[in-house]
Amino acid sequence: MNVRRQISTAAVAGVSVLGLLALSACSTSSGARTADGRLRVTASFYPLQFLAEQIGGKHVEVSNLTKPGVEPHDLELKPKQTAQLGESGAIVYLKGLQPAVDAAVEQSGVENVADAASLTRLEAHGNEVDGHHHTTGDNHSGHSGEEGANDPHIWLDPVKFAEVAKGVGKTLAKADPAHKADYRKNTDALVTKLNRLDTDFRDGLKNKASDTFITTHAAFGYLAERYGLTEEAISGIDPESEPSANRIKDLHTLAAEHHVSTVFFETIANPATAKALAGDLHLKTDVLDPLEGITDTSRGKDYFGVQRANLAALQKALGSK
């Protein structure tokens, strides 16, 4: 998925010569387990860390390559982190989201790898195309600002996230067959909770005054499709892309036509453009969290807490009853 801004060849490679040597050495070592016998699992960013922890429970030690507050898309790995990958008993990542991680995983030599992008269907939702954004809840649009680009934000759709959870559970069971029954039990429990969250979104957004919301960037395409909403993003899938003058003009029109009350921004990305647009249109602002990381400013302590805060924010903005 080429959905991010241009990254230098060195960054895409993501691994120095020293790091590659460390990876090849560690991949054949016995470092896949901790001193007390737990399986070492490396996750590329928060949603996948959450899955690994929920499913692995007491049998795993999970490390996250992306620190809280860091944009996952901007991650560049240090040699120590590439070595950490090689020492893993299992890796959980999303191919195409973080080029540096993709390169390091390929070089790691680790056998048990769960690629979230292969565990559910990815779709193209929308960047800016000639000043127009195409992301709708009716699933009839699939335009993207970059040819062949797919939207990576599958974790914001509880149904797709449940599909990924099942695949992660199978990977952990393969890596640590002695605890296969526990991994299956934990996966089933997590999927049940995700199904309940899906029901809450469906019921909570059933009766609403509007179906259109404006966000900083196009992170909520899967969520919009799932619950019959229309996401209009100021920028495209890349949170750091700048909107065109035509796009801003279109948003002015869309906000009036669809009775938009709120412009959403997020805690990690710069909210300046969203707040400026809201000021111009005399609209409210609020947070809709793409859940790429948990920080002290997050509206929840974990995935479920933040998702329920997102639901409450959408209900308020869309006039749900």
C-alpha cells in the first residue's frame, strides 16, 4: 500500500547493515522466550499490541515498536529494534502501514508472523482526487489519491478487527502449541467483546439527524462503511498531506448541505487545519481518535475505552437519539 508520503530509500529499508547482522544472528538464537518461559511477541503498533496482549494473556511478553504519541506511519527503526524483531517468537504487524517494519520483518527470519493485512479484506477508501474526497458509507466509491492504495485502518471496524484477532490467535497457537487451548479461549472471548462493540455502534448510530462527519484525515472509512455513514476528510489517508483550496471549498458546501455540526481532529496529528475550518464554518470541534496509540490524553485506557468514546462523539455530532 503506497498510501504514505515519499520516504527515502534508507528509511524504507529501515535497517542498517549493523541491524541486519543483528537480525540474522538473533533469529537463530534461543531468545524467542523470556527467562520464565513466556513467548516473546513483537507488535508493530498499538492495536496489534492490544490483540497480542488480550489473546496471549499470561503466556506472552509483548513489545511495541511504536512508542505512545508517535505517528506509526513515521516510524524508523533503530538497530536495537531490528534485533528485537529477530528475537521474537512471533511478530504481529500490518504490511504496508510502516515501510521500515515491513523491511525488518522480511529480514528477521522469524517463522511465526501474523500480517493483519492478510487476515481481512483491505479496500481503497479515499484520498483527494481533483479536489474531491470519496469516502462514503454506501461502499460504492473506491477512489484513492494514489493508484492501488488501500486503507490500512482496519482496526477501527470491530468486525474486521475480530477477523484479525482470529488470525493472531492462530499464529500464537502455532508459535506456542503448549498453550493452544488458552489462546483459542482468549480469542473467542475477545471476539465476543468486539461483536458486542459492533452491536453498540449499530444501535447507537441507528437513529441520527445526519450521516456525514468531517475528520482531519481519512482514517474512518471502514467504520463509515460498516455503519452507513459518510466520512469527509480534510486530507486524504496521509494525515500530513495538505488539502487543496478546492477541497476546502467543497467542505464548506458539504457542511451546509449535510447539516454537519462538528469537525473532528485527533490527538496525535496537528489539529490546526481542522480548527481553522471549524472556525470558518462556525462549527464545533471534537476528538475522533484513530487509535494508532494510547497516550495520557486519550479518551480511554485501551481499545474498547477509546472506541466507546468515539461512538459517543459520533452520536453527539450526528444527532443520534
